[in-house]
Amino acid sequence: MWPEASTSEHVRRLQSVTDAALAHLRLDDLLGALLERTRQILEVDTCAILLLDEETNELVARAALGIEEEVEQGVRVPVGGGFAGRIAAEKRPVILDDVDHAHVLNPLLREKGIKSMLGVPLVVEGEVRGVLHVGSLHFRAFDEDEVQLLQLVADRAALAIEHARLFEAERAARVRIEHVQAVTDAALAHLEVNELLNVLLPRIRDILDADTCAVLLLDGQTALGIEEEVGIRIPLGAGFAGRVAEEARPMVIDVDEYPVYNPILRQKRLKCMVGVPLLVRGASLGVLHVGTLTPRKFTRDEVELLQIVAERVAIAIERAQLHEELIRLDQLKLNFVAIASHELRTPATSIYGVLKTLSDRGPQLNEELREELIRVGVEQGERLRRLLEELLDLSRLDARAITVAPRPVVLKAALSDVVHGALATADAVELDIPEDLAAVVDPLVLERVVSNLVANAVRYGAPPIRIVARQRERHLRVAVEDAGPGVPKELEGRIFDRFARGGGDTGHGLGLAIARAYAQAHGGDLVYDPRPGGARFELLIPQERNGLSKQPA
């Protein structure tokens, strides 16, 4: 039987579930990690998660340990029926001291020899999302502490599962955007319509996982998989493509049942087709359609995707060329928003989990556990605050809302102040700066850039850490160098990219991007100098444009 753990042990084990929840974004990976941690925490033989299918109001076995057959057989339990269904319906924990004499719907539970079970609901914002249950192959009386701990685990798991579901939806949306971008990229790369379509059709066919793809224009057509169709002329309103063009709406057909105009479609043994109009400002340029050689029910999402693709194809045909740089920037923005959303969601999920637990179960928790939960919440809140500050910095820099105000500065004193502000102890950093070196520079830019470089040197590098400042070639040059392992080779080319991080880095990956943006806002730059025996970053600030010249007056 699971021994009664101390409060600190409860918190440590609970935190291990939170760590697993935050470490995985794919739902299947997340569930596997959560089950393993849960089985270890309660020292049980089986552990399973059933998620609610809202359309059928059934619990569906999604992941299991010790009773993997429950997932393999696709076990479904109606809400209100049996052990798991009762937990979901009543939204409370249920204990079965003796499974052999209890009402259970799933025969696997008895076939596997499970004797005792404990189950709790997975609830998010008052709504049941599923059930988490554990079992023992020996008779076992689960006590109140174990019930409470499993419910706390379930609360964290429910939030993590909701997080993973949202991430999968976001990922699906990004895949959809990438598919559209692939078509747009091809449209931008080719000016001749025939050459454009020859490149686009294979991409569209692959995106929809179809066997054929064709574009029919008012004055010509191109096809892939049904090349014999090229040259066939179809009157507006006649057959499949003619109706799509005339009515300017999507259509999905069963080729065997529909009165198609073009006999080649049946000769090629096509079974299902979906067609969408090519529209520009409401005017039809033609039709884009795809087909399959096996029966298939095209989903609404697939039809919508083909419509989005068709819009891009129509614009490419009419205008022949889009501005490639604008598309590239748009894709960068989409990627930035998606990654930033994930980075913000991680601490936000943890904070919400703490607050939700305190709100729902505060009176039931002892003082030590409440204090530990508050500590975790404060830590994650500080992480969220820093990330928001960094994102706001980037936003202001991108919008050029940062006003650079250069003024004469004595470098050694200024950089000494920066080091003291960035580190708990300044003894770790050596200053190699002439006492009389002065420059015209914005102190805020100097502080933001150098403090980031010094903090990184302390975190990832090794002593000695040196700041070297000189004026050379009409530039102020401030270098921060250390004797650590340096930047990993695979990271060198993208070290200044937003959200670029090494494998073991727990930071947000924004610091160097912000530092470089500040340097560039000052008319300078921040560069990485790869060399053996440590990392070296150099800030360059032009001096002539700032009103300081080394030439005699």
C-alpha cells in the first residue's frame, strides 16, 4: 500500500506531474508521461485516462498503463454508466474497494485481475473533460490522502490536457497556413501562367492527398493525373466544372452518381471530386478541382482549405506576381504569434493551476501546502512578467517607438553601473576599459545590451568574464567575452533569432534578439565573434553620426 507521505513529499510528487504537463505539447506524449508519473506517485498497478466525446456523451479510453487493451479495443463508457461513467456524471471521486462485486461496464477490469480502484474526474472550468483512474491487483483501501492527491494530480492533468488540445488545434491551423504558403510561394516564383500551374498542381494534389488535380480556365486548362482532360471545353453551367464556375460555389460529387459532362472522369475511374471556383473580386476565372480513385468523403475543412488555395491561385493567375518580401514577413509574424502564444501559455497554465487548486480546495489544504503552491505561483508569475516585458520591448522596437537619446558617457563608470545592476556580485566581471574613454551613446541602449550579454556569460559561460571597450574605426566597440564552451555550432546561425534556444536552455530565447534590436535602433549592431575558448559578443555604435569624431577640429 502507498505509505502516507509528508506534505513536502506530496508537493514534490505533485510538481513532478506539473513538470510532465509542461514538458509535452503533443497530447499522446503528454498522456503517456502523466500516466507514468501518476502510477509512480500512488504506487499502483494500472492507470488510465478516458476523455469525453462530447458528440456521443461517452468516455473514450485514450491512454492506459497496465490495461493497454482498453485503448487498443477503443473502450467507450457512457456518462453515468459503470465506474468511470459514474465519476463523470457525479463529478466526484469514486472508490471501488472490491471490483469483483462492483458494477463495472468494462470487462477488461476484471479480466486483468484488478481488485481495487480509485477514480477522479478531470474538470476544467466546471466542465468534465474525462476521468483518471488507478487500480491495484491486490485488495487495497485507498485513504483520503490518496484521494486528495489523485484529485490534485487530475486537476493539473486536466489543465495540461486542455493546453495540449489547444496546442494541437493551433498546430493544425499552422499546418494549414503552411500549405497555403506553399501554394503562395509557387505563385510568387513563376510569371508564366502555364509554368505557374505546372508547379501548383502537384502541390495542391499533395495538400489534399488526392489522386488528380486540374485547373480549368475560361480560355484554357491544365491537369495533373487526368492530362487527357486538357483541351476539353466545358460550357458554363454544364456538368460538374461548368456548374461550379457558373454558380461560383464549391461542390462535392460522387462521380458514379453525378451527370458529369466530361467522359474522361469516368474513364479514369474517379470516384469522388471536389471543385471550387477561382474568383477575383467576385468574377469567376475558372475552376480548381481535385479527385480520388477511391471513395472518400471530403470534410468541410478540406473543402475550406481548397477554397483558400483557390483564392491564392486565382490572384496568382490574374496578377501573376505578389510581393515576395511581404509574404515572407507575414509568415514570420504568424510564426512569432504562434510561438509567443505557446511561451505565454506555459507559465499562465501553471499560475491558473495553482489558483484553481487554491480556489477549489483551499480550505482542505494545510498551511504548508498552500504556501508551497503560492511560491510556485509567484515563480511562474515572475517568469510571465519577464516574458511580457521582453515581448513589449520587442513590440516597441518593431514599431520604432523607442526614442534613442545619445549623450556623452564615461564608459568605465557607466559599464560598472550596468554590471552592478545586472549581477548580484560584480566581482565575476573584469573591466578592460581606459579610464578616460568617453562616447556618445544612449545609456538605456548600453544597459539593455550589455546587461543581457553579461547575464548570458554568467549563465552559460565560465570565468574569466571580461568587458572590453575601445573606440576604433569610427565606432564604439564594447565586447563581452568569457572562457566557457561558447555557442553551440547548430545555434550559431540563428543566435539572434527570436525564440532561438539551445537544447537545455530554459529561457525564453528573446534576450539576444532584443539586445540586437536595441543596437540597431541606435544605428549600430550586435555581432557574435565565433572563436575557440569561449563566446564573444561585440556591440558596435557609430560615433560620427552621434556627434563625436576622433578627427581634429
